[in-house]
Amino acid sequence: MDLLTIRELYKDQEKYLDQEITIGGWVRSIRDSKSFGFIVVNDGTYFQPLQVVYSDKLDNFAEISKMNVGAAIIVKGTLVATPQAKQPFEIQAEEVQIEGASAPDYPLQKKRHSFEYLRTISHLRPRTNTFQAVFRVRSLTAYAIHKFFQERGFVYVHTPLITASDCEGAGEMFQVTTLDMDNVPKTDDGKVDYAQDFFGKQTSLTVSGQLNGETYAQAFRNIYTFGPTFRAENSNTTRHAAEFWMIEPEIAFADLEDNMELAEAMLKYVITYVMENAPEEMKFFNSFVDKGLIDRLENVVSSDFARVTYTEAVEMLEKHNDKFDYKVSWGVDLQTEHERYLTEQVFKRPVFVTDYPKDIKAFYMKMNDDNKTVAAVDCLVPGIGEIIGGSQREDDYEKLAARMEELGMKTEDYQFYMDLRKYGSTRHAGFGLGFERCIMYLTGMSNIRDVIPFPRTVNNCEL
Amino acid sequence: MDLLTIRELYKDQEKYLDQEITIGGWVRSIRDSKSFGFIVVNDGTYFQPLQVVYSDKLDNFAEISKMNVGAAIIVKGTLVATPQAKQPFEIQAEEVQIEGASAPDYPLQKKRHSFEYLRTISHLRPRTNTFQAVFRVRSLTAYAIHKFFQERGFVYVHTPLITASDCEGAGEMFQVTTLDMDNVPKTDDGKVDYAQDFFGKQTSLTVSGQLNGETYAQAFRNIYTFGPTFRAENSNTTRHAAEFWMIEPEIAFADLEDNMELAEAMLKYVITYVMENAPEEMKFFNSFVDKGLIDRLENVVSSDFARVTYTEAVEMLEKHNDKFDYKVSWGVDLQTEHERYLTEQVFKRPVFVTDYPKDIKAFYMKMNDDNKTVAAVDCLVPGIGEIIGGSQREDDYEKLAARMEELGMKTEDYQFYMDLRKYGSTRHAGFGLGFERCIMYLTGMSNIRDVIPFPRTVNNCEL
């Protein structure tokens, strides 16, 4: 159908003023008096709606006036400037065609609904202002991330979702199976007979694409993943979802410093892209969701990120232990309260904390010369704390094998990963960005359920 | 690290000729004589490798000469033009530093390996010419798809992977569970007690994001999904994988004609983008994988796609029934042999086949006035047959409910989907593009296992 979008009208109004145009959209509100009426229409292409003025000269005046909120209409008319009104223009309708009526029990009436209520109608909530804004920003952010990496020649790798490895603890993974749950086949010694499962072995949903990603970095040099990951953690918080998206770049011939430069450039790029491409939405968040949002993001873009080692950071934090619920000392993992104190109070800008104790970090991180710390890095930002976690990877076969043995892991289970250290190993590094946490950061939304179209959490898998 | 990429050298050679530069990469081949040697290096950023010349003036001449294929090196030297050679330039090395040696049993020796063998080392195969080309094209294609939709204002929607609905047949779905398989909890009446499962109900991996996608099209007008989908089909063919990626745009205020225009524009855009951004890779495929590839793709870009109804197509095909294994008659689903005959022999260009019998298509497709056919469309392309399948959706509540009842489906199970027809329904349409099939089409690769980094198929879930 040949319809103009409301975005086109706003972006190029000079072109359309005083012209006859046709648009389609959904009724946000409608009010009428005896001989004329006003309809506010949103067509989903632009944050601002469009006002339609109609009069009893239209044959179907009565029918139009009886429409409910949510109805779909197609309006033909003239776009006229409205210099006295808060909106820049309106359509004076010559024709209002009802494309699809809306039943009187439409759940989104013209009033403020709570986010809790809107979560129960996840198929309709994108029709509200807040969720129009959230999910447009989500889309733009995803694209900004692709654009950032592609413009730098990174290769996008689809690492697998179904996996037979359980490197980060099988207890938190979802199992994937085609076995008959009513009657699970067993072997002679009473174990589940996974030989009969679809893949001939036990499989789960991945918790990270990193190890697979590393294999491609050792071929393409710079790669990134962007795909779903899963955690079967039984934690019912505002920050955990069972299904979420992650971005995991991996760079070869690169060390921790290169990793930090990449992370800083990426964050700045993404924030800038979203602020430029969704200014109306960002203004909305700044007014109605999180008052300091735009200032905070602008501050991130214009700051040089600070750098501090974990050891130095702990020294700084120990002086303020009276302020914390969890007291800090060398060796403990930093909590959000510590991270936020560092970035908000001490540095007043984003900060990279590096070189964490090996015992609180993963086996694959590169051991530092002190043999106590590893070349890990977390990026902390004001308002949220950790947003990115990464490391330089252990690229030395012997050191990696020793560390794995120390942790009771078998190198045989990771033969492909060991191979990377055996055949043309390079220093390399990478990080992970939780996509939803990034969206929460960009929008000020405080519950992860409100930045995922159809969230999956404990006991919740609707639609 | 401050290394130039081989891509930069090729793209801007004037700038670097006769300059001292440093590059890093992996040894593809090495040969030496008494006092000098040649190394062919690939750094993963460009399809063409770089030749390094080194001599016994280097302290580690002997060590360099002993390197195995696959070693990682960092080379400092001068880039010099080589007008007599097939490659445009080479590096005369002043320093060759071995970043990571390669063990003598490196599985990728300088000879041609079969695709079958390479599948057994999926972590190393991206280091070969063919798979460098395949996976760079895969990355570029993904980006081209995002770029196409984002430039047109489409909103990218992440539809869920874990789902409690089983609209397209639970038999082909993977179950997702955290129940203890060794000891599946049962209710009093002996059924699996899914109340104890992570989501409190039975869940599976999605086979399509379409129904969820439609909810967002009724809010944003134009949306697309791009994410993984799963089929637990026990079919061991060259075209089926258990885990693959799909693109599913959905457009509101749009009919079948709009849908076809979108599909045609998208295919042309993606082909053009890949040919422009991976010319070396495409030339390689055209020479070594599929001789007619580039001609065929160029023909698609420059053709107006043909349009024919299923009924007309069947009439055309029936005249040639002697040529087919499966005979054609009205009512049967078209096989690949028929599809290819239509697009390659009859039309000699891509063709949209529309208005299929309702009985061979899905419940949500819009019923035509004849009450026999639905507003479905398949896009057929030379060399492959069907590449895209889509339809206009049934937007009338009563007609949809009647069709579902006819098929024994319960509207209560699809309440959210029915709601879209109750509150501001619009004519709308969409299609699905299997991403891997698209990559096979663009590269000429004939086995789906060779276009997925770590393929998952029956009895195969490695790495």
C-alpha cells in the first residue's frame, strides 16, 4: 500500500505541507463534538503521533466517532501547519477508512498503566509510548553494534546455541533433548541412555560463545558474536533473565590494552548512535524514566575512561568500608555497591578495573607474572556498575594446562581449545557485553523484563 | 598491538609501498634455500595472502626456516612492489618474530583437504581458503540484511527462543528442561510434573518467530526478526540442520504485492552488497566451487522477478510431466525439480508463485475469495528453487477462527494471536528467509554443514 509514514512527515515536512497525503496507523485517542472530532494516530514509525481532524462532512462521521482506542485507520487528507499548537502540523481528513476496529475491552486505555500490568500483555505493550521507545532503542542499539564491528572489518560469527560442553557449570544450564520424558530410556546400568537422544549425547543451551569465538579469532583475527545465551539460574531479580543476548568480540594479536580500547570505542559509538537516531525516545526516557540519563550518557561519551588495577581499587575502597554492606578486602569479588562507588564517587567517569585475583576469575584468563592475578578487565560505568567483563586469554599451552589441572578440569574435554595454543597461538583478548544490560543502561529502564520483547524468567514463559 | 592488516595493504597500497610496516598473521606456506626464504602469510582480514621474503641476515634465519605451516608470526619490513610477480607486492623482512609456533602434526598441511575431513576439525577449517571465503560472506550477508531493513526503518525484534507454544507440531521440536532426567518427577496420575520444571510448564525451542513478530508489526508497522530457530527433524540431508538462523520480516498495512516487492528488493540488495564487498571471495567461489555463480547472481539482480499463480504454474508444469520424478497436478506441493524447472526453463529468472491451495499451507494464511487458495507466495530462484516463503496473513477474526476450527486447533491456545485481529487488525504480510539457504545460494556451497561454523545435525554436536 502506498502510505506515507509519520516519520517521513516529521523528517521532511516542507515537502508534504498543504499536500494531499495518505497515512495509516492506530488510534491512540479520539474525541468528538457535534460536528467535528480529533484523532491522535501513531503508526509505529515515529515516536510522535499525528493529529487528524475530521468533520461531519464525512459520510461515516458517526462511525468514526464511535471507534475505540486501538483501532487501525487509513486517513487521506491535507497536511496543514498548526503554528499555534504544540504539534507542528495536523491532517485535515477527507477520508477516514476503518481498517480494523478495536473491541471495547481493549486493554490499553488512555491512562497510565503500570509496567507490571503491561508485562501481562506483552503482545500489546509495544503499542505504548514507553515500549515503543524501549524497543526502537533496542533495535537501533543492535544495529549500532553490528555497524561498529563491521566498519572495523570484524567478522560476525554465529556460535552454536546447542552445545555438548558444560564448561561453566552444568547446574545452571538448560538441557535440550528429544527423549521421551514420560519414559526416559535407560542403559543396562540404569543411566539415561543419551545414545538415543537426538545428538547421541547429552546437550544443553550455551552460556557463552567465547570458546568457539576464539577459534574464529585465530583464523580471522577480529571477530564478534551476537546471539542468545541462556542461564537456568533460579534467581528472580530485576537483572536476570533465563534467555538473553550477548555480544562477545575476540581479537587476535591483541592484549588487554587493545581490549580496553575496543570496549571504550564501542560503548561511545553505540551511545552516540542511539542519541543521534532516537533523540525523541531518549528525551522521553530522560523526562519520564530516569532524570539524569542524557547527562550521564553524554559524560561517558566525552570522558577518557579511567584505568585502575583491582589491587589499587581495593585500597581506595577499603578507606570507605563504613559505607558498604559488604566490606572490601583483597581477594573478594567487587559488589555493585563497590563498583558504583568507584565509578561514581572516586573517578566520576567510566573506569576499567584490571588484574583481578585469579581465584575469582575464569580458567582461561592469562596469568600475570605475579602468579596471583590474571589479565582480566571489568568496565564500570556510573549508574550501573559493571557493564563489560573481559580478559586477555592464556595463550601458552603449558600454563593453560597447568591452570586447568589446578582447577580439576580435563584438557581432553577441551581439545579444540588446547589446539589453538598448539598451532599458531597468538596473544588475544575479548570481552562480553550483556545486550539487555546495555539497553537498560541506555534507557534507564530498571527491570530486565521491560527491555526484552517476551522475557523468560523463572516460572515465566508466556507467548 | 599496532599492526597493519593485509586488507589495508591491498586497499591502499600506494600509501604503504616502500614504507616500513609491521603485520601479523599465520603461515600458509614456507620454503627456503640456503640464504633466503619465502613465507606466505594470511592474517584473516583479506582473502589474498602476503608474501614475506627473509634472508640469512636475520639472526633467527634458521629458526624461521624450521617453522611449520600454521605458525603465527609478526613481521616488520619494507613493502616493495613486485611488478613481475603475480602478487602486486611483498614484504622484505627486517624482523620475523615467532608469536606462536605450530606443532608438526598441524592438521592443515599445504594440500587440498576434502570438505568431509574439514568438518571433523571445525575449529581449524576457517583457516582454509574456502572457509575464509564462506564465513566472511556469511558475516557480510548478515550485515547486509540488517542494513537493508534498518535503512528502511524496520525495527529489529528479538523473538524468544524458548517457547511454550507448539504451533507447528511438537514432534519436531527440541524440549528444554531443567528436570532431573535420571529421575523425572511425576504427578499423582503418573504424568511428568512440569510444574517442577524451570518455567513451571513444558517448553521447547522455537521453530519460527513469526507469530510473535506479528504482534510487533501491529505496533511498529514494519519489523524483522533475525535469530536462531530449531528443528528436531531426523533428516540427514545436505540441506537440513537442527539449528539454523532465519530472517522473518513482517509488514502491516501491506498485502501480498507489498510482500513480494520487499522480498525482491531485499534479495537484490543482499546480492549486490556481497558482490561489492567480497569480490575476491566471490571470484574464488565462481572458479572453484560453482562455475556459473556470478552470472546467475548478476542475472537475479538485473531481472524483474516474474509472477505466476500456483494454478497457472501447475498448468505449465503438467505439460512437462514426462520430465519429472513426481508428477504435477493441482493440489500437490511443488517439489524442487518443479520449482527449478519453472525458474530455470520456463521463466529463466526468479519467479514468485502465489495463491497456493489452502490445504498445503499454514493456518494463518489469508483465504482468497475462491475459498480454495490462500494468499501465499514462494520465491523461486535459478539454481536452488524456493528461497523464500511467505504470505499475507488472515486478518479477519472470524475467518481465522473458522479456519483454525477446521484444522482442529483451539483459539484459546492462541489468544494473543487472536487479539491482534480483535484490536486494530490491519492487512499484513511477511516472509521467511532461511539464512543458511541464502548463504548456500550466494556461495554455491552445496552442504549446509559447510556454511555453519559449528553445525548441529542428527548425531552431531561437536565443539
